[in-house]
Amino acid sequence: VFVYYQLDGFYQNSRRSLKSKNIDQLRGKTESTDDCEPAETNDQMELNTSVSIDGTPLVGSNKAIPCGLMAKTFFNDTYTFTINNESIAVDSSDIAFDKDKDLYKKNGYPSKQWLDLTDQHFIVWMRPSGLPNPRKLWGKIDRDLKKGDTLSIDI
């Protein structure tokens, strides 16, 4: 079973959003925030109380990694699934396109990053939807569902 989420009326493909990112930063080559306007710093990304991926507190005036409007609007809700009151795993280890996974690389700035650039959910999010209701793959349930099973989702 493939698990998707959908946002209605969210224009992820707006020109301003598409242009607001630094490709070399996403490829792990630089910490530059060129081309990320208006979301270049941690403050502009509204990350002033967050910590980096290695646990270091982020400085609001520092460059945001990743930066840009696409990254700022990253949909980061989490879900837990149960079938008949039994917790089940949703596999998100291979949800992004191979071509996209090849583009996003780790860099040498873990104490400055608010998010791992190789996170599968982030990579899926960064592929813009051409429609106003983006539908993104969240993961896969690798077990059969039977008639009469009760599936519960906590968001």
C-alpha cells in the first residue's frame, strides 16, 4: 500500500518558489544562500529556536541550510499507523526518484543544517508539483490489508 499526502490549494510551482533555492547547496557543494531570497537566514526560515542535525543551536542570522521558499515550506507532519490497534511500520527508505536522490548530497556543515539534505521526505518535497494540489509519496506499507481491518492514522 502506498501512502500519500495531499495539500489542497498549495501552489508549489509558483515562479518565486521555484527560483528560491541554491542548487549547489542542495548538492552539498557550498553553504551559499545565493538565489534563496527571501528565505536565506535561519530567522527568515523561522528556525530561530531550532537545533541543527548534530544538535547545535542554530543562530538566527546565519545562513540557512537548506535555504529558499521550497525548503521553508517543507511539509513535515508525521504519522503513525495502526491496524487493529497494532502499530505498523511505514517504509520511507526508498520513496524518492533515483535521479533526485543522486542530486541531493550530504555536505560538511552538519552544525549549520536544520535538515538532512538526503532525507527522503525532503527530496520528495523538493520535486515541485505542477498542480495546485500537490500529492506526495510518504511511504509504503509492506503488508497485506484484509477486509474488516481497521486502519488508524494519527497525524
